[in-house]
Amino acid sequence: MDTPFIIAAAIKIAVFIGITMSFVSICVIFERRFSAIIQDRVGPNRTMIPLSILGFKKDLALPIGGLTQPVADGLKFILKEDFTPSYVRKFFFWLAPVLVVVPALLTMAVIPFGSPMEFGDTIIPMAIADLNVGPLFIFAIASLSVYGITLAGWASNSKYPFFGGVRACAQMISYEIALGLSVIPVLMYFGGLNLGHIVEDQVTNGWLLLPLWNEGGFIIGSGYWGEPLVAQRLLLLIPIIISFVIFTTSIFAETNRMPFDLPECETELVGGYHTEYSSMKFALFFMGEYAAMVVGSALIVTLFLGGWSIGFGIDGILPTGAWWVSLIHIGVFLTKVTFFILFFVLVRWTVPRFRYDQLMNLGWIVFFEAALINVFLAALVIAYPSIGGLGVLIGFALLTIVTILLIKVAKGATQKPSATAV
Amino acid sequence: MASFAFYLFALLAVAGGGLLVTLRNPVSSALAMVLSFVGLAGLFIGLNAYFVGIVQILVYAGAIMVLFIFIIMLLDLNDEKPAKFKLSTVLAGIVIPLLLLVQILGVIQSGLHGEEAEFTKIDEETMKVSAKEFPKESAIYKSLTHEKSPKLPDTNLIGHTIFKSYNFPLQVMGALLLVATIGVVVLSKRSHKKAPTDS
């Protein structure tokens, strides 16, 4: 254990957790302003320092619009009464909010925020922990956050929170399967689980979802794309796009965001699993949801959209290892994450809530099967150089038969039960 | 530093196991088991087996125990009453761990005697020597002999071992699991059809 490593790790932990937390508060203002724009309202466009309660004549308006709204929200949460109902299971009631926030923040540890910095001989990767099991680490730790929500529902010891907790539990387990299976084609293409290497691969060979440019610039006039394997790379886009759709939707379900926010469905369950919570404990659930959203966006950007890579062939021109290049890359990464967060918000205020059986059908019957078939499809495309055209054709024919059979079975399963059976 | 992590996670695992047995509330017991799994995962990671450690959390703590808790909550089980034990069960509970302890002591005596067990990173020399067993273009070789930061590619090594040396047992296990899954579906369907006739 050398001292520079510990110092660098400490700085990285402080900075990256700080970035995540500030993103959580920025998310709130994004959500409120963006939803206001969508619904043709104004939204929180001004926040004032309430000097009037100190005896002054007027409140002080800050010239930065509603950007300080999260501060006011946070203050409100802290100053509210922290009420614990008498009938709850105290220990678990207190434990649950912590179990939601901590895993969400822990998963940030393996995300590469920028290109590695070089100081002399030492290379400092811009991820807190440069693990060889990056995506698995995120799935493992994120799967622990289901305990928080479930326990919150159970410990509240009342009807609606319990329903919310049970719903969250079933939903998160179901979509974890789709999440894990959908990412397999991506990992097969990269041949490794190190998120840093995955991003570097995308810097040199083009982003996974948009292979429009590589280190030498755009496709046109660049040597890499003249190779015969270009058809394979373009064919690979089909399984990758399927992966992307399943993965993104599953992230929505995992973070309990709007089309899938059944666990806190206000119209049916009052407030869902956090009905009995108030003040800072409620705020922790809130923060956990947004932190999970930030990490989910970061993971999607890292796997599919080139992570910190700038694209347009600019990465090849910039020198490697300089600290200012790293900072530019961090900025690019955060910009991409911001766009994805805006996408999350846009979906929330556009798509209405699913019914619970629709949610389960989508997870178990559509996504699970689609992800499984997608794995084989990607394997066929990737294996083309070693098994040849005939092998791929035979494999594709078999896969088509299996797919048709699966669709038939799935159609039978989704048919509504007759009225007499219920 | 490394041994501190070992003792921390070992303590976590043992404490979780102890709480699992002593706590009376089923949900508390299940959570204590999760704690124990997390401690165990920490131990695996300390032995450079990142993949095994993470899968330990992903599968056991993240999936299986969640299902346990789900079922416990749905059935709304109450606190267990302390059970009275027969003499034979108590004796078995003492003798079997003792046998295990003797065995572990024997292994420690014969194997690692006098050697300080490492709980840190593998040094680069060992990795370079072991890299010679693999073809030069493989991901394992590249990771082991990486110029700047050589790393133990434990995920690739596990895949290599399973699919090269134990491919047939793996297929058999897959078929076994498939049969079990189909069996469960068939059994649950049958009881579902009978249900209306009871009422």
C-alpha cells in the first residue's frame, strides 16, 4: 500500500462522491423545470433568501434563477419534524433509508469518469476502484438496494407501504434478470469486464452504439473501416441496439422511475413504501432514487456511448495522460450523463404508468426471452470469422425457429385468463 | 492493512452467522445471513478472487436472500419460540463442528506451516511465470503480462477452466437445472388446476 495511491484514492472518493451528490440535487431542479416546460408551466424559476423572517422588508432574490431551489428543498427536509410512528419496527425502520442510499453511492466506485492521468511513472485511473469486474460489481451492489425498499415497506407495519415493498421486491428481482442478460452481448464484444478498458476500446474503435468515428476521425477516408470486418461490425449493431433498449428500460425499472414506479404509485398506494417516512429519512429515499438514476445513466453512457470519449476523432489528436485532457474528458462524460438524466426526466413526464401485470409480462415474457435470443444473435455475429458463413447461416436458421416457437409460447402465456377461471 | 481487512470481514461473516442462529425474528435472521455473505465476499476479494466475491453478493445476497425475505414477509411469520433440544441433537451439534475443526487444524499443520499467508496483491513475477501456460494472443496472457498494470484476470481464468477442463460436467449441470425448472413449472401448474375443485 503506497502513500500516493491512498492520497489519490481519498481525493477521488471525495471528488466523485461530491459530483454524484451534486448531480442528485441538480437532478431535482432538472426534473422540476423540465416537467414544467413539458406541462407548459413556469416551474421553480426563482429562489429567494427569506430575509423577511429576520425582520427585513423584502426577501433577497438571487440572480441565478431557480438553481438554488435544491438548497431550499434540502433545508426544508432537514428542518421538518422527524416523526417515527409508534407502531413501526424501529430498528428496520431506521435501517431501511440507509440501505437505499449507500448501495447507490457505492456503485459509483467503478465508473471511469475520465481518461487516466499520468504523473511521471504513476498512472491514476479516473475511477475510484479500477476493478476487473466493473459491471458485475454495479449489478451486485445495486441488487442490495432492494433490501432498503422492501424493509421500508415491511418495517412500516401498515398496509400500503407493505404493498409497495412487496411490489418493489418482485419488480427489482424480475428486471435484474433482464438487466444482466441484456448486457452479455456487450461484454462478449469487449471480451472483458473492466469498464476502463471498455471505454478505451470505444475510443480506438468507435462508440458501441454509434461506430461513426474512430481514432483517425470519421469513417470516410479512415483505414480501419476499409477492412472486410466492417460488415460484421455493422451487423453487430442489431444485437447491440436490442441490448441497449432492454438495458435502458430495465434501468428504469430498477430505479423505480416513472413508467415502472409501481412501488410508490400514488393513485393506489398513497405514497408506497415511504408512506410512513418523513423529513430526512424520506429525503434519503429520494436521494437513493436519484443517485441510482445518475449511476444508471453513467453506466449506460460508459457501456454504449463511449464513456468519457469525445468522439469525432478528437481523442486521437489530444495527448494522452495530461491532466487537462483528463479534466476535459470528465467534462464530456458528465455532459453525456446530464443528457441521459434529461432523457430519464422526459420519459417520466411522457409515458404513463404501467399496470402491474403488464410490468411483469414485459419483464418475464418479452425482455427475458428477447435478451436470451439476443445473446445467441450476438454470438453468431461475433463468431463469424471462426465458424464461417455456412455456420452462421445454420445457426441463424436454428435461432429463427427457436424465436418463432418462443413467440408462440409467449403469446399463449399472455392471453387473458377467461372470466370463469378468475 | 491487508490483515486488518481480513479480520474485519472474517468478524463480519462470523457475527452474521452467530446472529442468524440467535435472533428470533425470521427477517432479522435472514438479514444476518446477508451480513455473513457480505463478509464472505470480502474474504474472497481479499484472496484476489474478485469474480467469486462479487458473484457471492450478486447471487446469494442479491437474489436468493431477497426471495427468502420476500417469502417470509408474504407469509408474515412471527418470532420463533426457543425450541427444546434433544440430547442427541445437541451432541451432534457439538461433535460435527469439532470434527471439522480437527480437519482444519490438520490442514493448517500440514500445508502452510511456517509460511505467512498472503492477503495482498500477487506480485508481478508470479504472474509472468504463470502466464507462460497460456497462448500469447489470449486475454489471460495479455492481462498477466500487461506492461503498466498487470492484473490477475480471475474472470477469464474461471471461464477458461470451466469451458476447457470441465465443459462436459457444465453441460450436464445445465441440463439438470433445466429439468428441475421444467419440473417446478409442471408441479405448480398441476396444483393450480386442482384448486377450483376444492372450493
